[in-house]
Amino acid sequence: MAEDQSEQRTCDLRVVLFRYRGVNTSYDATAGLKREFVLSGRVDDPYLGGGPDFSAPHFHNKLVRVKIHSPPDPEWLGEVLGTPGAESACGVVLVNANVEPKRFELDGETVEEEPVQVWLKVSPEVFEALRRQTAEAYEHRRIMAAKVTLLGTPLPKLDSYFIFLKDLDVSVRRTYAVRDFEISDT
């Protein structure tokens, strides 16, 4: 059976990461060992200044939180995405409406949630490799960059295989599947 054309379209989200919050580890007798760490940064629109045909100023410099979890959880991804092809995803990206932070009250204070959030669910080996790379970059005060490739039916139907950030409908909160990602030192 041929793959749905909408599943083949992709969009790259580029991020500059500058904060590492360390690893949290937990264990449950039925679920086993779980680990996670959080990176924070900002969206980097490499096309900014390149004209309205490519740039997405409404995304540029918006705060991003990246949570990396282990082990992978295909059932959770299927529930969150609710779309065919979710089993091949390695995470999700949530983009708030208008790429603006969600504000809420916590202990009498107004708190802002990052307008772009990324959850990656990876194998223990991938988690450990990313943890080591991130800890080393943080220790040496290096900034890291990430590229997260989005795919799936929420992407707009255009004639092109590749979708630019400017093409995304941000009128409402959206969830996208993550096909792949890369993290590198800068």
C-alpha cells in the first residue's frame, strides 16, 4: 500500500540550546528504569532576513523546551499523535497558538510555559549518548544546536515535499510527529 502523501512532507525546526538541567532517574517495579533530561533554548529561523518567501519571524527566538526520555514509548506516541505512522515517530512537538507562551498561575505567581515544546522518547543507548554530549557541552560552556524534523498530517498540503516554518498554521495549538532529530555542538 502506498504511503499517504501527507505523511511524506517534512518541516525542520532549528533550535539553539543553551541550558541543561541534569538527569532525573526513576524506577517502577512494573515500568522499569526511566530517565529524562531537559534542554532549553530558542527557535532559530535560518531564513530570517531572507524575505517573506522563507522566513518565519513569529517563530524566531521563541523559547523552546526539549525533554528527552528513555525508554521509548510507542503506545504513548500513538495516543498523543492519534495518526497513522505514529509508530515510526520518535517524539512529538507541540506548538502553542500564535507561537506564544501559555500563562497560568502556580503558587500565586504567573508562570509562562514555553510556546514550543519537544518530547523525544529514545532507547537507553541513544539517551546515554545524548546525555554525555550535552553534559560535556554544558561543562565546557558550549552552545548546542538541534534540528528536529516534523512530519505528518498536521503539516500543510503544499506542492513541495519540504515545508518551511512560515507555512505552518499557528492559529491553534498543534502537535506534530518527530521523524528524526540531531543535536550538535556549535
